[in-house]
Amino acid sequence: GQNIDQPTEMTATEGAIVQINCTYQTSGFNGLFWYQQHAGEAPTFLSYNVLDGLEEKGRFSSFLSRSKGYSYLLLKELQMKDSASYLCAVSSPTTTSSALEPERGNQAGTALIFGKGTTLSVSS
Amino acid sequence: ETGVTQSPTHLIKTRGQQVTLRCSSQSGHNTVSWYQQALGQGPQFIFQYYREEENGRGNFPPRFSGLQFPNYSSELNVNALELDDSALYLCASSSQTGAPTEAFFGQGTRLTVV
């Protein structure tokens, strides 16, 4: 089965550091994504990890441990505009090799399996 | 903005009706995926289209169907609408299948079934 867990809500104050954890159990794994989603808007890409370790991008960092099925998103120097939902998503294959049609030049697709999201509220 | 556009932005339908949602993918992207996001939940994968063929499907009934056109734009059709179909429907485009490239999401279509 597919299961992705992350905390439902978190609160923090401006300037602080917050870590949002994500654990996953999926039938396939092609990488782990973090997306940010403001209320009523589309998810926007934050980070991608496929190998173990830390990826840093400005105020945002993401960590992956494949053996533990664990990731976290670290947000530093929090700002009010960081108040949003943070979605952990595993990229998983959609098509088995038996279903491939070489004559069509197709290859296995990938789908994002999302957690329910963590709503982060940043206060002043 | 991601370059992925969806229409309409909002829609109200009656139970039992049919609905068609549209998505124009980002330039250069040949793969479109559709997701359903209920209130307070993460997006759930409906299906994916690559080169005009369905290339993977999530746990959704057959009344959810789709199309992809030669210009890689896509439609999601839902027949016999149920109240539980009320959700934000998101379209995501990416440059290829089989590799976990970044998916760019449209702003979504908010469907309300009454």
C-alpha cells in the first residue's frame, strides 16, 4: 500500500526555524518532493531528493533517508508569507513493465503520491 | 506563474450531471497528470496522459475519464457526478514520463456538486 504521514498542523514565530517531518511507505520510489500550497492556490515546487542527504536551497532545506523512509523540510528565518500548507509527495511508478508497449515508445509513468499536508502558521 | 492553465476556475454542477475540465500544459511538456484535492487533504492521483494515451491510473472509478490532444492539452471528464466529487481538480504538466521531473501545477478548477 501507499502511506505518507506528516503532522497536520504546526505553529512558529517569525525568524524561527521549523522542521516538518514526513514518513513514507510506498510500493515504488523515484524520489521525494516537497511542495508549498497557499490557500486556494496551486502547489508550487520547493525541493526534490532522490539520494540520501541534505539538499539546501536558500531558506529551505530538505533531507532524505531512504532506508528509514523519512524526510524533513527545514524552513529557516521564518516569514509571515511562509504560512501555508506543505505537502510531502513520493514519486512512484504508474505502469508495470508488463504493460509497456515498446512499439509506442512508451515508458513507465510516474505519479506523485501526496501526504495530507502540514498547515504551518507563522505569527509575529 | 507556471504556464499551466486550467478552465474553468470555478464550476457548480448538480448531482448526476457530467462535467469536462480543461488543461493547457506548459510549453515543451508532453505529460499531463490530473489530481483531485478534497478540502483539507493532499492531492490524489487520478490518471496521467503521455503522447495521447493513458499512462497510469489511480484508484478512481471509470466514470472519471480523460483525453490528451496532439498539442498535449488535456481534458478530464466526470460522468454521473456525486456529492463527494466536490473538490479542487489540479492538472500538472511535466516534460517526460519515467523520470521524476518537477511537475508544474495549474491553478485548479474548484468543482462544487450540489
